[in-house]
Amino acid sequence: MHLPANTLSIALLLALPAAVRAVFKDEVGHIDYHHELLGVPQRETTFFHRPRPQDKASLLYTLSDLGILGAVNPGNGAVVWRQQLSRNITDGGGHLRAGEDETWLATALGSSVHAWDALSGRNVWTLDFDGEVKDLEVMEMTENDRKDVLALHEEDGTTVARRIHGTEGRVVWEYRGVTGDVPLQVSTNVEKVFVVTLHGSLLSYSLKVIVLDTVTGRKLNEIIVGTNGEVQKPEDVHFVGANSAAPVVAWTDNTLTKLRVNVLGSKGRQEFPLVADAVGVEVHAPHTIRSSPHFLVHTRTKKGSKADVFHVDLKSSAITKAYDLPLLEGGSAFSTSSSDANVYFTRVTPDEVIITSSVSHGILGRWPLNSEAEELSAVHGVSEVIKKAEDNYAVRSAIVTDADDWTQIVNGDLSWTRTEGLSGAVAATWAEIPESEDLAKTLEAEAHTDPWSAFVHRVTRHIDELQYLPAYLQNIPRRLLASIMGSETSGSAGKLSRDSFGFNKLVVLATKRGKLYGLDAGNQGRIVWSKSAHETPGSKPWDVRAIYADDAKGFVTVRGAKGEFIIVKSDTGKTVESMPAGLLPPIESAVPVDSDAGRWLLPIGEDGKVPEIQSSWVPKQIVITRTSDGGLKAVKFVLKEEQALEVPTWTFTPPAGQKIVEVASRSAHDPIASIGRVLGDRTVKYKYLNPNTVVVAAVDEQATSLTVYLLDTVSGQILTSSTYEGVDPAKEITCAVAENWFMCSFFGQYKLRDAQPQHLKGYQVVVSDLYESDIVNDRGPLGDAVNYSSLDPVDQPSGPYLPSVVSKTFILSGPITSLAVTKTRQGITSRQLLAYLPESHAIVGIPRLALEPRRPVGRDPTPAELEEGLSKYVPAIEINPQMLVTHRREVFGVREIITSPTALESTSLVLAYGVDVFGTRVAPSLAFDVLGKGFNKLALIGTVVALVLGVAGLRPMVRKKQIDGRWQA
């Protein structure tokens, strides 16, 4: 493609009405809502830490299971700052460490190591290496009185340990061991660095400890701990201590009957029996040099939890059991905190919070949980203990519950709760708030009776409903006052109810952890219900392939990749029907189809296979599926002798070397307000409005090209296609289609049309409009035909009726993903393209007019074109901050954007989900059918009242004047 260099400006955007793009200040928090989430905190990467040594206040840091690093204010649970360590949402893992009295944090995820300012969250330095980071630790004591970072990597079978300068981010030394061992963790004490690896073969490992010099990284010793077969997999090693005067490594046997512990640097190991019926073991120890060498072993059983406390002798490296904490029924979460040499253990049970010292089993503090926290079931947590007086302690514990909530308890009182389980959403759908079941049954009964009986039944029902009239009349003044003052007029608190504008809708989300959530979009995204779909997911993460809301029944269906599905009520989350994984064949996708029995979600199996279908559930539409060779196949279903037969209609196989990466189709709700576009000279270009179309994007990795096809889903014919050279197939390619236009976004090469042509690469958006003819006032070969079949040629006996295509390419300053188009009730309002900006963590709304392909190139628009709203073609689209529907909010990890119409034609509901959940309302053509929040209704009423009073006061005077005039005449 050729772009003129001298046209790269933002004149078009400056000419667009600012009100279309802006989010007004008084609308923030009123029309939008934002669940600012981090993900579920992980046990090893969550802790309290003081970002500035001179301050007493601590922040709560975590690296979540989604790869989000963040700091939380323990006072109110608000996020102080966040960083996304990976472009893609992770499934756990990563490392987070903080040095005592240091102002920076160290993280590692994948192959990268980072340092961050603990107070602001700004990046201090970043290093990228080959291989994967297996462990990360902070050296508390070095020869230069600074703290450095130890990173352990696995690079093509080589164990690599590196010491990195804590503040400068450079490698101080590097150790490489080509042994074929499995690197596990790295640890350190005052004098040495220990690299712990698994030595041996699969299911028959022993532990090897490599001792390194802290200054040079030179290998000092190599110690084999235990015998082959004691460790079968890396998960059997439960703890490797670091930054302790006597760091230990602890592991269990495969049956969880024995715990084996070794003090790093010594050759011996000690065994301790575990309680019977143990199902899990956790080891908790302090991570500071000044702390006493004590640690706690937490053993989970089928019925409860217990703990044992051990002491390490620094001289002999002997480990002795000091005391144990009793076995209590239910779940418990243990955590460790330290102050100088004192080590405290905090236990959170469903009933109380207990703190003990590592020296003695005596209880230092005990607080019963208040009534709000009775239902808490802690999985793991972190604590901070403060000694106020000799026998007076205070403790705050941030725990993760079995409901994936992050809750802080301060001395037994619930301080705050963050619903982190809502993060990591993988599927979502809009659902209408169901009507009352009694009303639905009554209306259905009236519809199936004779007219006279239905009339009598309705009159009787209306008479019965008169009992609600007093309450309705009593509520009128409150509603009137709220309308005048501009405040919300929502229904009863906590009660779902529809509104006349159609803003009150439900959103049902499914997360990768197997959770379902119901949100009230009309009440600031309030969580109405949540539940665990544990009976449905076969494994984690939950691979959800489709979600569908049946508004007629008030049900939501969720289908997973392994054949599992669950059907719940949209307003309560109550399970209607479920099927666990493994009982049905795996599926690749699912699609809503119409049948005689109603609309339902049709599962599509592997290689496009469709399961047997009952006669009453036969789909009426043509269904398009993927084939095993990477193509597309269309099938229709024919009923024959009570059996649904699958009849292939066409197949599409891209040319050799091409691979389909994106398929986009029109939304089920895509109304057309006008069949043509009126031009400035009053002529009409008629739109090509074929609902049976699909956009297919295929890349050729060898030729680095992208080909976009528009297919007719009835005949399988290619209606139009375009090829773009120099496309990077590794970057995301997304497409969207609506009305008579479609667009695709990709990263590719373009050429500047200049005296010296330049080839540049950047993010591009290609927009194509479809018309029935190149000529105005012409309907093309179809003319005024009422019916048309894609299978029958019109003029050419060997080809289909092809649309006229007008395309333009625009350059963006950054990538956009998750394309979506606004929806309105009648389709009268102008469309708006919604997209996620991953580099800015924002959602942009680009007016359709800014992406108009008919804009004149190389010249100023004529007066007729200006009347249409066309401006000179400007290839570069600079994202104006006023175009961001998220304004100042940072929305992380958006996976998809979904839209829904409202009862107001001007307004469309928007929801973005992924790591965060963000919802808002947009009005692409302004809110022309509703008064804004800033409208002064009180002044209007006052003006009307003043006019009425004025007329009433002047009426006698005018009448008297008229009478006097008649007498004088």
C-alpha cells in the first residue's frame, strides 16, 4: 500500500466533535464501574513490607496467579500500584522477593528478572536471559554492605546461577553447571550460596546441593543429600529456606508419611513422622538473617490441620522438635512474621485468630472472628504482628479464602475483602433480568386459553394487583424528588429489577479457576451471586468454549472443552443442570442455533464433528465448523425419519502455506436502519446487506503475508479478498464485521509515497465498505428484487453476485486488540469501534466516521462531501485521550469486549473482561433521547411554576382591563 508522507496528521480527529468521544466528569462513577483486580495471591509471593525503612507503615505486596505484581494499602484494601509482567495472562508461577529495609522489589517471570520501586511501582531495571527462571532470592549480606539478587535459570539442560547487582541491574558473576540435573531453588546464608537441584532420573531423584562462593561464584563443594528415590518429582520438595542463619531444605516421601529435613551445607538429614491421613504439607520459616532459626511444619489432613515447630542448632546443625499445635477440625492457615530475632506464628481458623511465639507454645494473643467472618475458610495467608506492650500484641492477617477472596482480618475483625476470584474471566455474556416466575406462568396461561377466559383472568389479576397501589402512590414523591435532584432511582437495595431505559442488565462471567459470577450492570457492577462450578470443570485452568444466555427461560449455559457443561439461573446462580467432564466427547466450540424447540447452544466436536441431534432440536441455520486440515466446512441438517442428517454444503481450504488465524461474523443483533447512504448531492449508494457473510483472516508465515477473505456462508463463494505483504504473523490479528463493513487490525509493512519511497512497519487497520454497485442510485444486478439466493447466479451463469468494495488503510500508534462494535436497539445511532490498547491499559472508542473509506485522497473534500461529514484522508490516527472510554482508569488484561443494546436508541452498554472487569455506557451520536445528568430540572420546574403563577396573577388584571375597555366603548 502507498501512503503520502505529508498527510500524516491528526486533523481529522481534531475536527470530530469532542462530545462524541469525551467522558464527562460528572459521568465518572455514575455510568461506569471498574473492578480493579490483581488475581488470586500466591502463598510464596505475598508479604508485608515497608517500602521506606524510615516509615513505620507497610504495604501488602503480591505477585498473583495471573502474573500481576501489585501493592495494596492494608488500611483499606485499595490498589496502590500494579504492573503486568507478561503480555499474556499466566497460570501461576513467578517469584517475588524483597530485601529487608530495601526500597526495591525483585521479580522473575519466564526468562526475565526485574527490579521495581517498592513505593511507586516504577521499573528500576530489567534483564532478559535464555531459559526459564526457576528461583529468585535476595542476598541479605554481601561484602559491600548492599543487597543483591540471586537468580537460578535452566537453559537447555544447564543449571545457571547468577548474582545480579541490586541497584544497577548488572550481572556480578555467573555459575554454569552442565550436569543434566533439574535446578530447583537457590538459597544463601551469611557465608555461602546454595544451589539445590534434583539429581538422578525421573521418579528416582536425590537432592544435590552445590555450594558457591558469594564473592566470585566459584564452586566450593557439592553435597548429595539422601538416596535415589527419596524424591520423585519437584513438588515433593516443599521448602528451601533462604536468608536465614541456618537455611533448610524439606521434602516428603510420596505417601506423605515422613518429613525429611536437611540444613543446607551439611550432609546429614533428619526424618520426622507426619500425622496420619496427611493430604498436604507446608513449611513456614522467616526470611531474615537476624531471625531465630525456627520453622513450622503445617500438615493438612482430611478433617483438619495441625502444626509442629522445630528449632535448628547453629553449631551442630541438629534439628529438634520444640512443640506442636493441636489438630483442629476445618481448615487453618499459618503464616510467619518476625521482629529482630523474635519469630511469631499466626494461625487463622474458621473461628479465631491465634498467635504464638516460636520459642514456646504459649498463646500470645487470641481473637474470635466476628459474625461477618464466620464463613471464612482460609487457604493461606500472611501476617504482621506488632508488640504493643509486654503482654499486648496486635496482628493483621491477609488471607486467601476458598472462595478466592482476599480478606484482611485485624485482631479478629474483618477489615476489607477483595473479590480477586472475579479476575481471570475467560467468557461472559449479557442476560436480561428475568421477570417474576408467577407473572411468566400467568401470561403463558392466558396465551393458551380462549379469549373470554383470558380476558376474565386478566381483569381478575389486575384487581388483585390493586393491593400494591398504595405502596406505588407512596413511592411517587420519592421518585419525583430523585428525578428532580438527578439522583439514582434504583429499586430496593440488593433487589434486581428492570428499568425503563434498559440499563439494568445482568452479566454472567466464567473464570479460568472454575468460578461463575453474576454482576448487576445497572448497579455499579455489584456482584449479585457467585458460585464454584466444581462439578463441571475437568481441570484448571477451565477451558470455556462458549457461554449463552437464554433470556426467555432466564438460564445461562456454559460449555467447556472436555464436554462438561453447566446451566444456571441468571439471577441467582442456582444450578439447573450440569454434566462433569469426561462423560461427553470433547468440543472445540459451540454456537447458538434456532430449532423447533427453541434457541440452544450446539456443541461442535473435534475436527468439526457434530453430535447426534434429536429431531426437535435440529438447527435451522447453516453451521460453519473447522476441519482437521485447517479449513472451514459448512453443514446443514435435514430431518429424515426422525433422524437429523448432517449434509455438507461447502468447504473452504486456504491456499497452501496459509493458516486461518481469525474468523469474524456479524452479531445476532445487528439491525439496519437504512438500506442506503445518502450522499451530499442527494444521490444514494445502496449498501450490500448480506447477513450470511463471514470474514476469514489467513496468514502465510513463509511469505509474511495476510489475506482477508469475505465468504458467503450459504454458497461458500469468496465475495472479496485482499492480500497484505510484510505482515508479522507472531503479532495478534483481529477482525470485526457489522452492517455493510468489516475491518482487520495487524502489524505489517507499508510504503510512504514520497520522493524517496520508504518502507516502514506499524500497526494498521484496514476498513472495507460493501455496496451493491459502484454507481450511485443503482441497485446492481439484483435491482428491486424481493428475494435473492446465493446459490443462483444473477447475470453471470458461472459466478455469484459480487459487491462493490471501497477500502482504506489507517496507521495506529500502537496495537489494538479485542475489537467490538457498539449495538443499539434500531441501528439508527452511528456505530463506534471499541478496542483495547494493551500498552496503555485503556479502551478506546473510535467513531465510525474517522474510519470512513470514502474519504477523499490527496485533495480537500467538496462541499457535498463536507455535508456528508467526510474529511481529507489522513492515514495516521493518533489516539486522542478524549477517545478513551476508560478515561483515567487502567484496565488490565482485557480478553474481550462485549456490547448490548438498551431501550434508548442512543446508548449501548459495554463490558470488558479479563484480569479486570470494566463496564460503561456509550452514546456514539450523543444522548439525543434522554436528558443528561447535568440538566437542571429544578430550574425548568421553577420556570414553569413561575409562568403559571404569573399567568394566574395577570389574568384578573387583563380581564378587568378588557371589561373596562368595553364599558368605555
